[in-house]
Amino acid sequence: MSSNPCAVISASRRTDIPAFYMKWFMEQIGKGFFETINPYNRVKRVIDASSDNIHTIVFWSKNFRPFLESGSGEKLKKMGYNLFFNFTVNSRSKRLEPNIPPLRERLAQLEELCTRFKPEAVNWRFDPICFYKKNDEKIENNLTDFQFIAEKAKECGISRCVTSFNDDYAKIRKRIRYLRSIGKNPPDLIYPDNKKKVEIILRMEQFLKTKGIALFTCCEKETFSQLPNDTTVMENACIPGRLLKDIYGGNPVTKRDYGQRSKKGCKCTKSIDIGSYDNHPCFHNCLFCYANTAIDVEIKNSAGKI
């Protein structure tokens, strides 16, 4: 038996595989490999996806219903894979997340994930916190259901909440311009200063303490650095090699992944991201998303007309 650590698959930062691409994913597992293309240098790799080589598959999603209904998790467990889940459950806001299921359905999925697998293998992501304004309306945010979601997460046995604030990407500004060019009326995204961010994080921390849920920040190094010394908030590893070892034993990779946004506070351990920005657009079409949405495909096909 090799003493080398086993790999972790991240499925995926690039798209929502559990919601839209589980058939493809399971077909590749059946073949025993994934082919990945680095989105920056276009270098191709073939990844050995056998359970002897992979310690854990980390799934990211806003809609686990197709995953749950297909029984894919049970099939993967029988094949020898450990599973971990990053489940984003935000407040109801069709302006920001137009194509995700209703909140109560997502909370039902959260409960089902925790029951079928185990709550210690599920991270609840309330991510990102967004402020936005439409025309001359007052500034709104998507924190409205946070306490309600936290109550339900506690009932499910969830012990970790991960959060961040939306970032200002050029592609998001372009997405907003495009939506307006085709007659839509998306809101403008507002970016609060660090003082405001600290206030919000501390309020979230205090409420979550009453529910026995720890709060973690994702890629918020500047805001995190301004929290008081007695804070219980921690910086998160969304790919948590050491936690995976604690939960499942074995020998997963636990080295830090400096290829991620480590300068922004990312503490993730090394993983292999599968899925493709080009071939697997996300149909949730979230306004703030940094990945490749179906809207972005439309923009590309418009040949720079905006």
C-alpha cells in the first residue's frame, strides 16, 4: 500500500455538478478517470478517479435534489468514496438567484443530506452576503432569512456556517449590462466597507453561538483581520483535508493549496477541481456568480455586442 496521501476531488468550484451534471459525473466515475483542462493555461490532465486514489469527493451545490433522487451518493459510498458537502443555502431573493429551488425545498434537502450521510460531513454556506439596489429603491440585502435558516440548520445537526461577501468582478458588471440590454432590470450590486462587514460578521457570530454553530469566513482576509481578538470566527477551508481525516480516517491530502485565493484568506487544502467553465455552464444564473453561467454563454455568443 502506497504511503502517498490520497487525492480529494472538488466537484466543483466551476459549476453546479449535483444540480446539472450528475449523469456525466457518474459516467466518468464508471470509466475511472476525469480529464481536466486548466482554465488559465489550458493544460490537460487525466485524473485517476478510482476509489484507491481518491479519499473524498467534495460536492458543491445550491440544489442537491437531482443528486439525492438519483441515489448517486449511496452508489459512490458503496464504491468506496467518502463524501463531503458544501451546500449553499441563502435567503429567498429571485433578483440575485433566479433559478434555485424555493427555500423550504432547499432546507428539506439539507435535512435529507444530514440524515442520509451525516451532519459533520455537511457545511452550510450562507454565501455570499449581498447588498443591492434597484433604481431608486432603498438598499437591500439577502440576510432576511439568515436566522430562520440557522434554526433549521441547528435542527439538522449542522455545526458550521461559512460566509463571505460578494466580490466586484468585471464579468459580473458585464453580465448586468447584458441583462439590461435585453430588457431585464437587474439591481446594482453594492459593496460595503470593512467596518460594515465586521458589524455583520459579529452579529452573525453572536446569533450562531446561541445555536451551537461556528462561523467561518471564506476569502475575507481583510475583514477577518479587523475582527476583535476574542472572536470565535475562523477562516475556512472549504476543501478541509484535516477535517476529512478526522471524519473518515485514512490519508487524505492535507497540504495547503496556495493555487487558490490564499492571499485573500483561503485555507483550502489541495484538491482536484473537475468540471469545466466551457462545457458545464451553471443554469442557476446567479447575478453575483464568478463562475460561468448560462447567461455568460449568451454573452459570449453575442460576439461582443455589448
